[in-house]
Amino acid sequence: MSAATEAPLLELDGLVTEFRTGGAWHAALRGVSFALARNETLALVGESGCGKSVTALSIMGLLPPANSRIAAGRIRFAGRDLVGLSEEAMRKLRGNEISMIFQEPMTSLNPVLTVGFQVAESLRYHRGMEGQAARRAALELLDQVKIPAAAQRFDDYPHQFSGGMRQRVMIAMALACRPKLLLADEPTTALDVTIQAQVLALLAELKSAYGMAMIFITHNLGVVASIADRVAVMYAGAIVETAAVDELFARPTHPYTEALLRTIPRVDEDSAGLAAIPGQVPPLSAMPPGCRFAPRCALREAECEATDPALAPLPAAADHRVRCRVRAPATAAPRHA
Amino acid sequence: MPEPMLEVAGLRKFFEVKRGFPRATTVTVRALDGISFTVGAGQSFGLVGESGCGKSTAGRAVLRLIEPDEGRVAFKGEDVLAAGKERLRALRRKMQIVFQDPYASLNPRRMIGKALTEPMRVHGVGAPGERVARAELLLAEVGLPKNAMTRYPHEFSGGQRQRIGIARALTLEPELIVADEPVSALDVSIQSQILLLLQGLQERRRLSFIFISHDLGVVRYFCQSMAVMYLGRIVETGPIPAIFKEPLHPYTKMLRDASPVPDPTRKVAMLRIEGEVPSAVNPPAGCHFHTRCPHAMEICRKAYPEWTPLGDGRGVACHLHKV
């Protein structure tokens, strides 16, 4: 990969994010590390509560300050560390260099302001554009995200748009200032499949047109296969497997990844038989010691329940790393802490 | 096909809705515009389509949770729509429903034991002690411990709540279950647990299912035959293997090709799909799908295609497939 030679745009190093529940701090992320290059899409995939959204909110600096904190680690973005950055400095970054889109566009759009006004807002705030100039730029954005008859719909309100069109408006808002990084948190989960396919195509197209890096959060492995360059599978607050998308689907190695793939009833072939993963994700306050997946794992050995394995490269493919002492015994010291 | 458990013919339901501000106008939503299908005994029949296509209305209209305007529903030969109060009550014991969001369908202030014994009490099944014993057996059957009886809905996870929803649907020993997106709100690992549970119950109890879902993968796995709905009408129906091998209606093909599969060498056909889903308030003239159809012809804009039965249980409404 040519991108590997230049410095990554975003680098997470041992990120630990904690939440306070019942008077004690519990780690929702426990040492998440990854690097993301320009024009690269990393998919964060996992089930509810695995830490995908917390990762994105940590990067955006949008964690609720009252009951959460970044306890350790660094978030290096374009040369500077975002951890500990002032709220004012973060506000200059958000919507400007880093943008985020969410699952439910209606809850992130203001219902009493017109769509056009909201798209122009970040141009006014970050670029100091005014009046007709802001309106023209916003209209161009709505055209770019392929809203039909954008000029007529500029002064419509969000409730007059369908779900797919609202998500396009969100994308236009997020991309207004040509961010270097887009965080997309389940952006197509609430959409019908044909509309999902349209929005995925739009995101892929705009990403390469802008040379943007994208973190795409989803629980849908089918969507991952369609949009990602690289994949990180998360479980209980940690990355348990990461690889290039082709490699991951060709050789799923962590027992959790493997099991997840077997739980999906496929559209394109008859399922030989569905396999369920027994049990459920443990709650933050009652994480098992050792490997967090051990209680649900078919390959569990006694040692798994005692020591938490590190993310270790596979002998055959250094770029494919797996957190499992059965499948990927750490022969040498792991490259990342 | 085995003897039919349920036969639906020409089922129609229009809703009058007030829309607009400040001056509201009344519009008609053609939620169900004359649909017909048959569910075989012990079979699972999938109803598939995108939001607003009428699939949930269809499920509810069959049970008369929504009164249909017109049509015929026969459960083992008995006319459901003509049934009076008493007969309907008896029929409802045989036809039950499982909802998508079990949290919304369970009373938060009522213990699970009460939620499970209530239907038996209402229908006069068993003495109080027997009801409790049966509720405990049902809990075991859906994989929950006995002590769930004295707990409240909020104490359970989403997957466990869906198990409770299923147990409640089973309290009166139904023969047909309408499952309305029963796994859509669940994480994938839990989704497969619930699908396996439903499959086991179906085999043990010889249940018939109307399985409503937007997820073609889930329907392909769980059902033997299916119908694809678009804006209140069925556009294609047939046995699962045949439809997935060779979808006839362009909409069925579009749905199949847009459904993501976990294989990077088969990315979803993203760019070829254009257009938005029109509304059931004002469906396009002619074939409702022509505004999005890659094969739309002149006639498609004018006339709704007639239903064309093709043998082997297949049928399609499309001008491309006329005999």
C-alpha cells in the first residue's frame, strides 16, 4: 500500500476510555490502537456495546464530560494529539477537518430550520461565508450528494425529506468544509436496502473525490465487505482482529470473527446451517478476567480465562493481527502495546 | 404444497390520513391493495419488502388486529373475516403474533409470569396452578430460567425479551404465528439464536409462520416460499430456491442485488440503482415500480400488469413476463 510510506492521518495509540457507573470507572475502550491513511476506509465492526461508537466519540471529543474520561492513550490527528485539546480548539476541528454522520439523521437535524440553512451553517461558521455565497456553496453541496431538484428543495424542512434524502443532507453538511476525516456511525442502518446501496455508493464516490479518510462503523459484515479497505473487528472494548478486507474475509482467524460470519443468513447462497454464538456480550461492570470472549468461545482453554492476549501478527501475514492465544500465539513481542 | 393453513385472497386496506399544516387535507394511503397468498401447514411464508410496502399491515389484517376493508382470509377453511366475536376469540388462540420490539409489547409494570399466564386466564385455559406450571415449561422451552417468572421486562436483554415475546405467543398453543420482523432489532449473534429457536419450535410443534422481514437473507434461511411486496401489492411470489436463483420481477432482483453479502468479491450493486421509493399515498400510475425500473417500457407507465401464474407456485406481476 502506497499510503504506508507517508505518515498516517489518524493514529490511535493505546486509547483507554472509561465511563463511571455506580461510582466506579469502567473501561469501555481498553487500549485501542490503529492507524488510518488518507483516502482509506477503515470499518469498525462489532455488536452493540463493543466500543465502536465510543471510539468515534472519543476522536470527536464528544464524550459526556460528567461521567466519562480518556484515561490513557493518544489520538494523533494530522500531527497533533487531540487528547487534552481545549474545547475551543476541538470546535475548530469539528465539522471542519473532522466530521461525523449518525444513524438517525432526523435526530441530528434541527426540525425548525430549513435544510439549506443547516447545510450552509458550517460554511458560515468555519469559512466565514455569508449571504448568497454561502447559499450558492450549500446548493452545490446538495447537488453533489444528488438531491433531486436541490434548488427547489433548498428551503424545505427536514420533515419534508425521506430517510434516504435526510441522510444525504447530513452527508452534505458533514462534507461542507471538505474534512480530512469522516466518521460515519451506522449511517445506513436505518435505511432500506436499495437506499442503503445508494448511500454507500455516494459515500465511496465522495471519499475518493475528496481524498478523505473514513471510519465506517457498522454491525453489518455485508456492508463492511462492500465499503471497507481495512477492517477492525471489536469485541468488549478491544480490537480482536484487524486485516485488509480481502484477507479478513478470506481468512477470518479470531474465533469471534469466525463465529460472527457463521451467524449471518446469506442472501447469495443457501446457508449450510446457522450457528449461534452462545451467551451475550458481558456488561462493562462485569468483564471476565483473561480473554473477554473466552466465556463464549468454542476454542477456550484454561489459560484463556487467566491471561488477556495481545493483538499479535499472524506468521503468514504481518498486516493481519489477531488477539487470541489459541489462533495467534504471540511468538515474539507484539509490535503494538 | 401441503394442505393450506391459511388462504388470503384480495385483501385490501386503505387508511384515511389527515396531512399537512396549517390546513390538513385528507389523503388515502393504499396500504394493502388486494393481496393474495397461501401458507401451507407447517410451512414458513416470507413477506418481504421495504418500509411502507404494507407487509406489517398484511400481517395484522390477517389476524384482524386491523380490520381489512375487503378480501377473504381462511384459516383451515374457516372464514376469519366473517367470524363473530366468539368465533374470532377461538380463532385468535390458533393465530398469534410476535412483534419486532418485545419491549414495546410487554407491560413494564407486569412481571413476566403474569404476562405469560394472562392469555390462558382470558381464554379460560387450566386452573391457576396449572397456568403457572405451563408458563414455566414455556420459559424452559424458549431457553429462560424459571426465576424469570417473578422478574420485570427491563431486567432482560433484547434477545431475552424476544424469547419472552415468543413464549407468550405460544401460551395458547397456536398453529399459525405471524412474526413481524422478529429479529430485526437484535444483534447478529442474538439474531441467529432467535432464528434457531424459532426453527426448533416450528419443527417440534409443526407451526406455520408468516414471517415478515426486510432482510432477504433471513427469509431465505427461514422460509420455504415468499412474496415480495411493493406499495401495497405483491409483485412476485414463489418457492425460495427458485426466486433466489432467478428472480423474475425487476424489483425482486434489485432487492436481492442490493442486499450486502459478507464477501468482498461480491460487493453490492451500488451504482445502478436510482430513484426513491414513492409513497403509497400517491403510487405512480401504471406499474407502481416503473419509476425505478431499469426495464420500464411504454405500457408500464399506463397499465398495472396483470398477475401471471407461472406454475410451480410461482407468479409475477410484470409486463416483461406475460404468457
